Amino acid sequence: MPRDPQRVISLGVSDQDDLLALGVVPVGILDWFGDQPFAVWPWARDLLGDAEPLVIPSAEPSPELIAGLQPDLIVAVSSGLTKQQYETLSKIAPTVASPPGHDDWSAPWQVRTRLIGEIFDRSDETNAMVAQVEGRFAEIRIGNPAFEDATAAVAFSINGQLGAYTSADVRAQIMESLGFATPSAFGELASNGFWVPFSEERIDLLDTDVVLWLTTDATALEAVVESPLRRGLGAATEGREVFISGELSGAFSFASPLSINFVLDEITPELQLAIDGDPTTVVPSAKAVGAAD
């Protein structure tokens, strides 16, 4: 591993957040989703300064494009690199892939952040970042005992197909850090580890104490709101849904110390309303998208 690398490429879906938090400005950043300037979202943009890193398309990143940036380190911690991709990249520059023992894209945010700190010999800083966020989780849990062991589904719609994330996914892990339990059936039914689609016959499994709907664009949001399967859920009829879209959806999916602080500010009051036990309580995000009366 190079000492004090100067030309770093961020090739994980959210590694740029942890790099920027350490003051490491990548020369190239993988563009996951959201069409953000230089693939950096608002919660981290100030840390980019005046830099203009190359945006690397996420569909089969070109080794030639990466080599052209003359990196001395490639960081792909939040990734699903194949063995062949890793070997190819390692010929260009030392490459750090997803940590062993975790499925692709499924390493907990604490593990990812600490690993990036180790790469740069700055574990004290990343440990402090992790401790700050974990402290917020603990504070919220103490103040909201109703969160403890309530079930939660972090759900989505892709091309009209409803599904939810399993405990192997960072989005569900955020909810678990708040005290919520992800149904074990999600993981048992999943074929790829971190998400599971639901057929009409099994949609009842999605009917948890609170359902958080993550949507990345207006089309996906409309598909959720208009879905007759969703409308039949008790969570929908009893006002136990939280809708997360746009910038907040991006922050939830990135699940970095920088983005989690933003997420907690926004969703904590919504979760409090969603599980207050009163079906007449209106959750603001549900009302805003037309999913609540």
C-alpha cells in the first residue's frame, strides 16, 4: 500500500464520503446514481472544494479510463468487484476491495469507514466519526423506547416490483441501529443477500410496524403510491408509512457518517409519528406524496 497516496480513485458506490471526510479528494469518483455534480451529494459537497474529479460511469467502469487517471491507489470498499475486476485494477494501482466476510455492497458502514481510516493510517479520525454517529443512535433509542424491537421494512419499487432490503443491507442496518428489527423472513427469502422481491401472495410479510419507502425518482414514487398491493397493507391504512425520496433517499442509501447524520435529522420525527399507536396521526412525508388522507 503506498504511503500518503496523492492520486486516489473512489470506486465504491459511496467511498467518496469517507475519503472526503478525511480530507482526501479523489481524482475520480464512481457515479452510482442521482446525477450529482462530480458524483458528490450535498452533505459532502463542501468538502470537495474547488476540485473537479472525473466522474466514472458505474456501468462496467473502464480500466482504460481508470488507468488514464494515473492513480496510486484505488478504493473500492463499498463495491461488488469480481475477482477478475480486482486483478485487472490491481495491475493499475494497489486496490482495496470490499472487506472479507461480507456480501457485495453489504459491509456495515462502521466497517467500511474504519477500513478506509486504516488505509490512510488515520484510524483515530475514523473511529471518532463512527463513535459520533453511534452516539446519536444511542441517544435516539433512549429517547424513543417504542423503537425498540418494533419491526421495520425498508421497502422499494423497481419496475413495479415491490421489495425490501434484508439485514445484510446498510439501509436496514440503519434502522436496526435505531432499535427496529428487520424480519428474518426477508433474509430467508432473498436470493442475492441484500434484497428480496415480494409477490402478491407474500406481500403480507411487508406489513411491519413501520414501512419506509425508498424511491429514487418520481416514476418509482408514483408506482409505490398507486400500487394496489401497498394500499392493502395495514401499514398503509393505519398511517405507519414513511416516504423517503430525492436527496434523503440518497443519504439513506449512502449510509456514511456524513449522510447518516442528515438521515437521522429527517426521519426520527417521522418514525415517532408512524408508530405512535394512533391510526389518525398523519405522517408528513406520506401526506406530501398523496399516500395519506
